[in-house]
Amino acid sequence: MNSEKGNNIYELFLNQPILQVQEYKLRTVEGNDRFDILDIYINRRIEIYDRFPLLDNIDQVDQFIKILKEKNENKERVDWVIEVGGKAIGLIAIHSISVLDSRCEIGYILNQEYTNRGIMSKIVEFIIDYLFDQVKIHKIEAIVNTQNEASIKLCKKLGFLEEGIKKDYWFDNEKEKYISVYIFSIINNKKISLC
């Protein structure tokens, strides 16, 4: 059932598609991704990706996958594995979803071995187009650590506008300090039928 705004968010929860972006397959997260996901999180740069969970062992990854599935069932988020050559090299998700306002937040992480190749630019651009054209989302937001230069550059490259800074928005448990973030957003300027 569509919302009053004409978006297809509920359909996305019911029938999450497998998407193809050149050689990259975007699909649901599965239990057999556990070792690849552990590799993604163990090799991340903690000072930049401080809001991602600390996953140091397979039990934590299994719990993380379980939580992602529960949040999907509760219509709180949609997660895709980024797969190439049978290996999960990253994750991309929409969360903080408002069906009424036709808005969501996007988040992403890529295995450090695959960064600086333009992969995430392709994937995020594709997901933006998919969310605007197929799901009929009106607004996509990205909340980015002010120190994450790669993600800031990516957002600007793809047409996100900086809405401002939220001071001391995230608490970093490891460093025991608050972190400020940029709020970026991009709006779907295509006319959406309200019928």
C-alpha cells in the first residue's frame, strides 16, 4: 500500500529487490556473509566510521545480522550487501525512514581494500536514482562525521547539499568524547503524483 505522498516504501520492505550496478550486485544480507562483514568492520578506520558497531568476532557479526533482519521486519531499515565476485565488500542501507514524509537517511561502508576506486560513488548514485525513481522518496539525508573527508566529498559530488552542522551529535565510546556531524541532503525534484 502506498502512502498519501505516493511513495513505495512499504513495497520495498515487502519485496526488497536484488539490484545490479555494473559488476556489483546489491542483495539482502545473509548469514553466509558473516566472514566478509567481519573483514569489512575489522579493517575500517575507526576514527572516521565511529558510528558503526564494533564487530571484532563472528558472534558479534551474527548478532549484527540478526538485528539488521529484525529492523527490516519492523520496517525500520533496508540493508543491501555490495557483492562482487561472490564476496561481500560493503554495505549500503536506508534507515531513519519516514513513510509519511517520504524521507530516509542513507549509510554505507566499504571494505578498506576497495576504497578509492569509485565503487561507492557508483553504488550511492544508483541507490539515489532507484529511491527517487522507483520508490518515490522525496528526500535522502546523510549524516557524516566532520572528519570523514571521503564521505563529505562523495556527498558533494553526488549533489547532496550541506544543511548544517550538528555539534556534539554522536558520542564515541572508545574515545569518550562527542563528535560533530554534517547533515547533507538531496531532494527529488521530479513531480510526484499525489493520486
